Amino acid sequence: MRISLIVLEGQREGERLQVSRLPAYLGSGDYSDIVLPARGVLDSHARLSLSDNDLVLSSLSSGRLQVNDQEVDRAVLRDGDILELGELKMLLQFSGPAGDGKPEPAAGDRDQSAPGGVRIWTAGFSERVREFFAQDLVLDTGIEAETFRTGEEVLTAFSKALAQDRPPDLLILDLKLPLINGVNVAIAARAFELGYYRTDRIPLAFLFAPPQSSGFEKVIKFCQPLTMASPENGGEDEIMDHLKKLVDQAIARKAKAS
């Protein structure tokens, strides 16, 4: 099943935009999967993802988001729906082999709720690194993986996971996250845990060179249990090696605890 967006009104009118992977991020920022340089479209405006094999559109900003002329924060989409982001209007179209009209999930977005699974989230990093984590590492290790592009997204998901008592077994953070950086995400995550009266803190991992700041030691203490992994050159291959090691350690910890 292929998913595309046909621009009906606004810049790039008449153009067909192919959604090549899910989740897919829509916005005017260069880091978006589908870049929409139009008036009223914010850097990180909305997200397309799969939930129970439904295609879902979720707001990531305070910008205008409508489906079939209705203002939404979250909506399950169907073939032929009209999406509006800012001043851009697009037609959603499914195409491909006959089926139930729903797209197939990407590797990192399938239902991975098997009991006993190790749930690990990452936030930040490059698209290549996120794909390695959500696809290669999932196939190699069997973890339940979720990747996030911005700090705001991971904190929203983290709060919901705490409310459902299904938080990740490990949260791995990059420093340079759009909107909210990795350090502030870690601090906010600990504050959320206090709000839900959790006594068992979720392990965190920083995968970046530590900032040159006297206050960073206080962050390390506040965010325990926390591990640090600092790539020497910051290259993608080195980061992926560190991710593999962090995943292996998390799997070993859960196996020991059970």
C-alpha cells in the first residue's frame, strides 16, 4: 500500500508527495520527512503514524491542522480525506494492491506489545541512525523500539506511557533535539515520574559529548539512573555501535531482573 498527498491549494499545488516511511513528520523544517514550505506550516507541524494498523495524523504544534474541514489534534485517516496544514490543503490517497484500505506498518511501527519484550526509545539523531535503530536493531535483538525526532514528541509519549503504566525500559537521548534538547528532556522526564509518584525510575542514557557546563554534574545527579556514552568523532557508524551496546546492556538488565 502506497500513501501519497496531492497538494490541492498552496505552494507546490498539483504536486504529489509520496510518504515513503512511517512514522513520517510533516513541517517546514529541513529535517521533516515531508517538507512543506508554506505559510502557516511550522517547522515540526504534524506526524503520520500507525496505530492498530490505522493511519493516524497527530498535531505536534500549535499550528492549524484540519481534516475534512474539522480542527483536530489527532485523527484516524481514510483514503480521500482532505488535510489542511496552515494554508496548505492536500488530498490523502492510498494506492496499491487490493486490501482493506489501510497501509502496511513499517518495521519500527508494528504492534510490538508481546509480554516480556524490552521497550527502548530513542530521541534525536539522524534519519539513518533512527532507521538503523527501528529496523536493523529490532530484527537483530527483538526489542520493542520507538524513535522520536523532537523533544516535545518524546515527552508527550513519555507522559502517556506513564499514565498507562507502560514506560520504556530505557530512553536514549541525543543532545541536539529540535524544540527541547536532550538534557531538558531528561530533566522533564524525571519531573513527570515524580508527578506519577513512581519510585522506580526509568533508566536514561545520554549518547553525546557532555556539554562544557558546571551545572551538568547536577543534571547527572538528578537524572540517575543515567549512563553516558560519548562518541569520539560523532559519526553515524560510531553512534550506531554505541546504540547496539546500550541495547545489549538493557536486554541483559531485564533478563537479570526477571
